[in-house]
Amino acid sequence: MRHILSVLLENESGALARVVGLFAQRGYNIDSLTVAATEDPTISRLTLVTRGDDQVIEQITKQLHKLIEVVKLADLSESAHIERELMMVKVKTTAEQREEVKRCADIFRGQIIDITANTYTIQVVGTSDKLEAFIEALSGIQILETVRSGVSGISRGERTLSL
Amino acid sequence: MTSQNTQPELLSGGAMLIRALADEGVEYVYGYPGGAVLHIYDAMFQQHQVKHVLVRHEQAATHMADAYARASGKAGVVLVTSGPGATNAVTGIATAYMDSIPMVVICGQVMSHLIGDDAFQETDMLGISRPIVKHNMSVRRPEDIPYLVKKAFYIAQSGRPGPVVLDIPKDMTIPSQKFPYEYPKEIKLRSYNPNAKGHPGQIKKALTTLLAAKKPVLYAGGGVILGQASDELTLLARKLNLPVTNTLMGLGAYPASDPQFIGMLGMHGSYEANQVMHNADVIFAVGARFDDRVTNATKKFCPNATIIHIDIDPASISKTINAHIPIVGLVKPVLQEMLHQLEKNQGELDQDALGQWWQQIQQWREVHGGRYDSSASHLKPQAVIEAVHRHTKGDAYVTSDVGQHQMFAAQYYKFDKPNRWINSGGLGTMGFGLPAAMGVKLHYPDAEVVCVTGEGSIQMNIQELSTCKQYGLNVKIINLNNGYLGMVKQWQDMNYDSRYSSSYMDSLPDFVKLAEAYGHVGIRVTKAEELEPALERAFALKDKLVFLDIHVDPTEHVYPMQIPGGAMNEMFLSKTERT
């Protein structure tokens, strides 16, 4: 099962290495990982997508909790939540393809954020599934590069992960 | 010292470090100097509160500190230089980590501005030690040193204990740069709250389950010793009439001479302990972690048991074996609460069922009973341990290395007190025994300290005989010399048709002469009848380190031994018998 773990972490050097090291040492998977400081600069928020059965996820969360710099964590996928990922795709566009790429981006509510004579760079935001669907929709178009931010997530409603 | 009326004293980073150790109550630091820690060593030289023990290899410093912690319950302190000094300490840090031993390891580091430049004796000690420490930290500003020392001790000693590494770049300790010194009284971390007392509802449920049990067993591990809860454990076991088994790390947590004690469990556990576990209806696990040397095949583990598990570390609960009644908390307050509830709520034990259970246990006790072939002409290692037990009246601190001798010591030295059995259970570190004995002897000079070792293990840190001479550490070394790496040989006998690939210790030194060369007493024992007089003489020489090189039967195996891939109660009982 895919799980989205949200972790509040002391914003100290080495803290991120400890989290990543834990996954490597104990053989857990990381599908994606994003991290940045929160509105409180002493705290970073890390969102990590991983996979495993219930027992593995339980061990992962317990082991994460044991790290001294981990202040709080939640498994977002346990309850209603919103997840988003940002992707930038640079494609090669001939004159006749431009209209089709534009239309495709519109359908996915993407934005064209950079243009050259031969390329479009499109930004798409959504769930990971949506981003993958967009890549598929571009079949026939030559993709030069893609960059994905990794998943960020937040709980729905009143529930928060904060100090 | 500072008082409220005076300004805080101005001290250099190096002096602050040493003063902080003194304020933490540290008596000894074990270490080895080098370039990056010279300022610190100079600060050490200029005071007399904190004493330094110069080892001959940094690994020994870590084992000394570790063993001191195991015997006393307080964190041991190590001081090593950057680069090779720090990397030599790695095995000892990992040893402490695996057995949850509180330790503070101070490592020198190259100057801050050189970090990352591959400077002389630079190594990323934070990176190297990360997987084998409870926590590690680096000093960025000299004035943070008192706080970071306090934090290191707090983390190392609280909750599930463990080693903490403090990395100190050389420029943090420059003698001419002084800062106001104040040692924090306490530390609070928003991200770390280790003092769990256990959920009262869960505790009640555990007690109800234990009272209703027909075939219960108490399985106690190293957490009871670390948590200083032997008294509570013993009292509760007696009140509930529970058979008690201790893990390798838990030996002494419950007195071995008590009739309710059924021996160690696991790979080389007693026949009765493994049978009791397998057939139990309730397993009450206290400060133990169901590791692979206990459970044998987890799929076949104790099929009928309801499992109650007390542990301070939630990650140890349901990691390998699912716990039905988990209790996250420090062992001592949880057991106290159980005793308290037991007094209030006079639940009835099922005496009939327990009577039958004890009858069954008695039958199991008679099946193997720790027997070995004592009639053989060759001196048996088990007989040596029994003789050492007699000569020390069962009251010695016994350290061991790793291998057959370790298992013989665990099986045949009957530990009645906690903190007396000091061995590397989790990591299985050969070379641990001698420095461990030294660490204990230094702090308990009047106690009898025995290192049970083998001719393989002892050579991994034998250079420490020199340190023993320097500091008058008069331990007794029982070298069970069988000329082979005995445990490796045993496995080669059992699984590889006795092809002794590199398990023969060829070209052994003359250990008696070697001991003498270091200024100690060496005694060789090659015949059974020489053992008693040799032990007599060795233990009478109070002010000498005595190295007893005892030649034992090279063909002996450790039994019982669980059959790999089987259930707990599937065992080899001798070379020719199995369950």
C-alpha cells in the first residue's frame, strides 16, 4: 500500500540525512520526498511517499519517531487528505504540434510557463496520477525533460499536523 | 565553581568540555590523544577531577566505557581523535548501540574551515556513526559545549539508552578563546520525551491475563537490567508463581539459583526454557525484543501464546512477533504499577493449572539438565566455568568475548544479581571481554572481575594487557583455549562436514610468557587435575592480573542448540540426540 507520511522535523543540519539514512539502512522504499522549512523556521516539514504492508508502515513510523529530531509525524493516507505534486515538462514542439500541446495542457489545467522557437515548458499541478496521465497524453510529442517536485500533502478539514 | 554572586567563569572550549564532564559526575574518560583533541587533552591535564585512562587501541576505550555503563547504569565516556581515532571506535559504538548501552563518545574533528576538504585525519564521523548511534551532534560554536554535553548525557541515559557521539572541530577548543561557563541543570527537548509510564488500562489487562493463565512464562531481557527493575520483576514473578527465563542480555535480572528460574532461552537456551516458551499460553515479555537468536523461526514461534510485551521502545513491540497486549513504558514503573494493582485487586491464580504446569516443567528439567560429559579425560570448558563460579562464590563480575566460551559462561555461571554478566549480545563483538573487564575493575577495584575468553577473541584486544599494567587492573583472565575458533568449528562440524575453513588457530603464542612479558602472571592448565590449584592460586593473587591459559577439549560443542528454521522447542541436545 502507498502511504504519505508527513513529518515535522527540527530544522537542523543532519536531520534530513538521518531520515533518509533510516530508510536506506532498514531497506524501506522512498517513492518521493520533499522537504522545506515551515512558517516556523526552526521546523521543517517533510513529506515522504512510501510503500509497504501495515507491519512495515508501522515499523517505519515507529522508527521515524525514534529519531531525536522528529517532532511529530502523521500518516496522511490514514484519513481524508489532499495531495499535490508539481511537474514541469519541457517538450520539443514543431509548429503544427503547438496547438495540440496547448490544448492538452489546458485540459489538464496546466500552464505554459516558458517558450522558445522549438520548445514549450508546461507546468502541471495535481496528484501523481494526474501527472502521469498528462505524460501519457503527450504521446507523440518529444519530451526533452521532466522535473517533479514530489508529493506534498495536507489533511482535510480541522485536522492539522503542527506543534 | 560558580556561585550566584559571581560572574560565570570564563573557560576555553576544551576546558568547558572537561568541566562539563566533571559537573556530570564523570570520574574516568577512556581515550587516546591525537592532533584534533590536543587542546582538550591539555585542558584535561590542568585539572584533577576527571581522570583519563590511556588505552592501547580506541576500540578498547569504547568497550571499557561500555562495560562501566553495564555495571553501573551510568554512561561511560570516550575521548578519541579525528579520523582513525574515531573509526577505531566504531566497533565499540556499534556494540553499545546493539545492546542499548548509554555512552558518550567525544570525537575530535579537523578545524571547521577544513571540513569537507579531505584534510589530514578528517573523516565524516557524523555520517559514519549515524546508523549505530542513538544520536550524534557536532559543535558549531564553542559556547554551546556545556549544553551539548548535557544533551548528550540526557539522550544517552534516558528512555531506551544508547551511545551518543559528539563531534568537536579543533577550533572549538582553542585555549585562548574563552566563554562564560554554565552547566545546564536539565534539558527539555520538544522532540524527545522518553519517560513513558505505561497505559494503566493495558497494565490492568496484562494483569488479568496473567492471573487467568494456565501455562504462563516470564521472559525477561536486558531492559530489566538497564531499567534497574530486577527487584520488582522478582517480586512479581514470585507473587504470580511464574516460571522465569532470562535472555542472554537479561542474565541476573532474575536470580539463577531461584527455583522459579528455568534458565536462559533461545539458540543455546535450556531445554526447559525453550519448551516452556513453546507450550506457554501467556508469554509475559519484559524488556526483551524477540530477536532472532531467541525466537528461532518466527512463523513457528509459540503458537498458542497470548503475548504481553513491556518495552520503552515502541519500535521493539510487534517488530518480529506480534504483541497482543503491548505496554510502552519504562519497565520499573510499569512493574511497580502491576504490583500495586495486584495488591488492590485480589485476583485468584489458577493454582491447579499452575501446579500441573510446574509438574510438566519439572519433567522437562530432567530431560537435559545442563549435562555434559564430565567423565572425559579432556578438561571440559563447562567444568571450568563451574569451578570459576565456585571459586568466586558466584559473586564476580564476569565479562566475556564471543563464541563457545560466551555460551558456556552464560549457561554455567549462575548469575544471581543484575549487572554482573557483561557481554556483547547484539553485535557479538570478539575483543570485547578484556577491555570490558578493565572498565569494570577500574570502577570496582575491590570486586572480583573475571574475563572468560578464548584464544581467538583474546587476541583481538590483547594489547590491553599493557593498559592493565599501567593502571593496576588486576582482572582474572580465563582463556578457554581449544586451539580453534570454537563456535565456527561447531557450525563447520554440524553444517559443513567438518571442513575447518580458517577456524584453526595456528601459531598461537605462549600465553603464559606473553602475560609475563606484559608484567602479569601466567598460568597454564592442560590437565583436569591442574585446574583447582591453578584457580586457587589465581584468585589468591589479589594484586596481580592472572592469565589462566586453560587447554580444554577441542571437540566440545555447545548444547542445547535450536535447530535452524525450527520452532523454539526443536533442539539438538548433544552430538547424537535431538528433539
